Amino acid sequence: MFDLGVVWEYRGALLNGLWMTFWISGISIFFGFIIGALICQARRAENPVIRGLATVYISALRGTPILIQLAIIFFFLPLAGINIPSILAAIIALSLNSSAFQAEILRGGFQMLPKGQLEAAWDFGFSRWQSLIHVELPQVARNTLPALVNDAIDIIKNSSLISTIAVTELMRVAQQYSSTTYRPIEFFIAAGLLYLVLTTAVSQAGQYLERRLSYR
Amino acid sequence: MDLTLFVTYGPQLLKGVMFTLYVCGGALVIGLLLGMLLCIIGRSGNRALYVFYRLYITLFRGTPLLVQIYLVFYGGPFVGLEFSEIQVGIGGLGLYTAAYFAEIFRSGFQSIPKGQIEAATDLGFSRSQTFFHVSLPQMFAGVLPTLVNQTILLVKESAILSVITVPEMTTAATRMSTETFSVIEPYLFLGFTYWLITFTLSRAARRVETRLTAYIAAR
Amino acid sequence: MSNVKQKPVIRMIDVKKRFGDNEVLKGIDLDVYQSEVVCIIGGSGSGKSTMLRCIDFLETYEGGEITVEGKMIGYGSDNAGNLKPLPKHQVQKDLRNVGMVFQQFNLWPHKSVLENVMAPLMLVAGFSRAEAKEKALAALTKVDMAHKADVFPGTLSGGQQQRVAIARALAKEPRILLFDEPTSALDPELVGEVLKVMRQLAEEGMTMVIVTHEMGFAAQVSDKVIFLADGRIEEQGPPSELFANPTSPRLKAFLATWSERNGTL
Ligand SMILES: Nc1ncnc2c1ncn2[C@@H]1O[C@H](COP(=O)(O)OP(=O)(O)OP(=O)(O)O)[C@@H](O)[C@H]1O
Ligand SMILES: [Mg+2]
């Protein structure tokens, strides 16, 4: 009845799917961080309009399911005359979603910094930019690392949803072969295990980084 | 944008919203009960039970909900059980959420000052009295905001159930989309409705939090 | 050491500062001359920190004027002769010869001791890495902390951290150093090592303004003591006079309370 041998036959396809999951998630987490850092700055801006826009952006993306965001980007862009491959739509959706979460995490990190650190930077003549790059960001990155790693894991797991717009990542591969071979249990267990390997690796890497970056 | 669509599809969409709330409510109950059970198992001190606990947490938190839903969906028939989509939806979402709730409970219990338990024992409380009258209420007070946040995630995750055609609101809106060839109306409806539910919950969480901090500060 | 014929290096004229409805400085006048050591004492909330922070423009002030080495801090006149706020980088430039040492040290925890001292030298003064390192090590040697150059500040005792903070301030070769309760966050047994460094700086002729609760130190080292009460300078003078013959009742009360807790000066 239960036969993982079937899965073994298709290991190549599954591993390709895993690879696709891996790099799409990686790119999305990366862009999510860049956009998130910018949104975080906007959220902390003095200008109330900028701050308001950032608040709406964060609230909208954190308050709705990523599945809906994915569909909106996938279906709405063509309506606006923009035709993009589904992989790109997937990366855009995941990046934007992740950016909202990362922006909030980073904001918390900035709030935690003792004010005196910045006063010292001012006293030594640091520009705002220098103070951001050399004093704030390294500490914020270190302090928020565990939360950022959690978000990365969420993105990896959520990337399974891009199977719904026909990106052939791990989940899609598992769906395809489970219907052609009538072996859904085996394929979904295999997919689950592969996701587990990926998320566990990321969480271990995060813990390693945390230890390395500790300044105690 | 064609708002008359909402006149035609209003009742179906509303039904979908009710189903979303129903499914989430069911999953919430399962999540809370199973989560508490898991937490107790994990804290029992028995090594084998603890390994089981960690395994459960790792599996359910380390894999996508979609994979879990499919496994419940196909797993039922595989072992000879027939579930409806709704049952699969509530069950799958509940099993998944239980893993998160269990960890939240665990951290809640851990943050109760030890002296409180000792005081209860000194006063002659039995173990179960201590648990129900001292530990449990304290733990809940501490983790309530986190619980609400996890419930918000639960509501958002429930959209995934549309993949196995549980008749909740995403499914209803998707049907509206395919039947009318409209895209903007159903998806904006979805976005707005989910946002409204989660926003309301997060406001509630903030209220609870300020109340609780007042209570803790007052102590 | 003070020389009245010289121009003051720091001059505060009728400086006023409020936080909302709370008027914290109600018109402060102060001249600090080259190589003078001025100690500011006073009760909690009397405005000592605020006064010091205004000099370094960590707080803005809305009345009067503060000049450092002849330049007005924070504001400049436009063509019509009206005062307007200067851009931040201009203020920082005008304050380049002023260094500040904080109660909480404010070392950057993610940088090693050496990097803490080197960073301003490289980023702001524009020294090469090698030059910055040399200067940084010299400054650390001066406060006897060169042997800890490679550790993170978090691993040091409070007294050691404060000495590093002083080295960091010294490395930019300031002509004026401001101290806001530099020893208040320290365990009693660590206060001495920091005061020793400060005493040495005073002997070398550094101009210093020090907010402190260490009356013994103030009595020994300062040329002038300022007693602040309720946002005004209630009394000032050389420590020998001010501590021996206080005239204002508030200063008398303040010193009496202090002696009660700490013994006579
Ligand atoms: N950032 C601020 N916002 C509002 N009020 C402030 C701020 N900083 C200081 N104050 C108020 O200004 C007054 C003077 O404060 P300041 O810190 O200058 O006192 P201090 O003499 O240094 O006291 P301490 O000995 O406790 O350090 C206090 O009433 C304080 O509450
Ligand atoms: Mg102060």
C-alpha cells in the first residue's frame, strides 16, 4: 500500500522543485529585507504622509492572506497591461509580503536601541546616514535576527502557495506526480520532509549566525 | 468596477464569510484543546512524551500548512475514513494551530514565577488545585495577546482551504471570479474582508494588552 | 588657572529651555575659560543635564545664546539678521572641538573597544585605518585600556567602559570635554579609576564642564563650581569659598543633606 519507492523514481523532479523553492524563497527574503528596511524608515519618518502610507502598506500586507495577495498580483497586473511570467509574479508577491513583516520586525529593533547610542554618534559628528549604517543597522540586524529567521521560514513555507499560479516548485511537483501516479500520500510526505529539511537548515543557520554575531 | 455583481453574489459571499468564521472557530477550539494537551504532555517530565512533543512541534511548524492539509485530505480515505472538506479543513487547521498554541502555552507556564507555585503548595493546594487556580489563569493572562496574534494568523491561513474547495469565503469569491470573468471585485472583496477581520482582532489584542499591563502594573 | 582677560571658550547668555510647559532652564549665564574646570552640582531635576546637553546641542534651546570658541551653536543669522536654525552638519562642525562623556558610557556594543575609538576618526576626521589605529591606541593607553583593545565593551566593567568612552572622546583631540555624571552608573569601588583619569586631564589643561555628585572631586579639581536649582544658577564661585561659606539657603541645605549621607568634605 504505502510505497515510498514511487517517490524515489521521481527524486530528480522533486529535488528540482526543492531547488526552485529554495531560490525563489531566497530572492524573496532578500528583496523583502531591502524593501522592508525602506518601509521601516518610511514608517519612522517625520513626515506624516509618508508615515501614513507606510502604515497602510504594512497593515494591508500583514492583514490579508498571502494567497489573496498572490492572486491579486497575478490577475491584476495583466489587467493593467503588464504581462509577467508567473515566477516573477510569485517573487513579487512573496517579497512584498515579507517586506511588510520585516519592516515591523526592524521597527521594533530600532525602538529597542538606547537613545544614547545615537547621541554619541551625533556628538562624534556622524551624519544621519553614517549613524544608520555604522551604529543602528548592525545592532538592529543582530537583535532582530531570530525574528527575521522566523520570517524567512514563514516565506519558505508560504512559497508552497505559489503552486496555485503554476510555478513548478516543490509543492507543484508533488501535486503533479501525486495525481499522475495516484500516490498523493507518498508524494506529500516526501514534499513535507523536504520542506522540513529546508526550514530546519535555515533555523540552524540562524542559530549559528546568532552565536557568531554575539558581542558578549 | 461593477458593484452590481455584489448584489447577485452577495448572499454567496456572505455565506462564505460565515463558513470562514465557522471553520476558524472550529480550528481555534481544536487548537486550544489539543495545544493544551500537547503542552501538558511536553511538560510531564516523561522523556518519551517529551520527544513526541518536540516531534509534533517540529513537524507541524516546519512544513507548509498546504502539505498538511493535503495529507489530511488524502490520509482519511487512505486509512479508510471519510471526511467532508469542511471536516478536513477544521481538522487540518486545528492540528497545525495546536503546535503553535502548545509552544505559546509552554512559554506562558515558564514565565510564571516559581514562588507562586510554592506558595500554593505551602497553602495546602493539591496539584490539580494549583494547576487550575494558580498556574492556568496566570498563564492565560500572560499569553493572551500572543494567542490573539496566532488566531489572526489562523484566519489568514484559512484561505488555503480553498485549495481543497472548503466552501469558505476565498472559495466563494473564486467561484464568483470564474463565473463572471471578473477579477477586481472578488479579490478586493477578499482583501478587504480578511483585513477587516484581522484588524478587528488585532485591535482587540491591543485592548487586552493594555488592560493586562494595567493589571500587572497594579500588582 | 582662569584668566579673566581671555575670551571665554564657552559662553552662555540668558539661555532658556522648556519641555512643553516645564521651563527647565530659566536664563543661564556662564563663561568658561580656556583650561578651566567647571563643576555643576544641584538636586535631581534642577536642569544640570539639560544645561550640559544644550552646549553640545543634544537639546535645542529657545532663548538666549550659547557660543563655543566664538561661534554661536545651533543658530545663525540670515541676511535680514534673523536667527534661524543651522543645518545639522554645520552644528556638528561648529562643535567639532567639543567631546561628551555620558553617564551610560554609550559605547557601541557591536564594535570592539578599538573600533569604538577608531570609528569617528575614520568616518568623520577622515584618517586612514593605520593612522586611526595609532591614534586610537594612544588614546586607550592614556586611560590605561590598551590591553583591552580587542574585546567588546559588554565584557568590561563599568569603570573600564567609562575609561574607553573617555578615550573615544579624547581621540578626536577635543579642546573641551563635557561630562554628564560620568561616575553615577558605577559601583563605588570603580569610581576612583575614572576620577583619576579626569584629574589627569584637568592637570594637562583640558577645558572641562562636569556635572557631578562627587563633591570631594569637585572641591579638589574645579576652578569654579556652579550650583543649579530650579533651572537657575543659585550660587557660583571657587570651590574653596562655595563649599566653605555657602550663602544661599538652598545650597546650604543641599550641602547639609550631602554631608549627612557622605560625611564632611
Ligand atoms: N527629554 C525630556 N522631555 C521632557 N522633560 C525632560 C526631558 N529631559 C529632561 N526633562 C525634565 O527637565 C527637568 C530637568 O532635567 P535634567 O535631566 O536636566 O535634570 P538633572 O539636574 O540632570 O537631574 P539628575 O540629577 O536627576 O540627572 C526635569 O524636570 C526633567 O523631568
Ligand atoms: Mg542629569
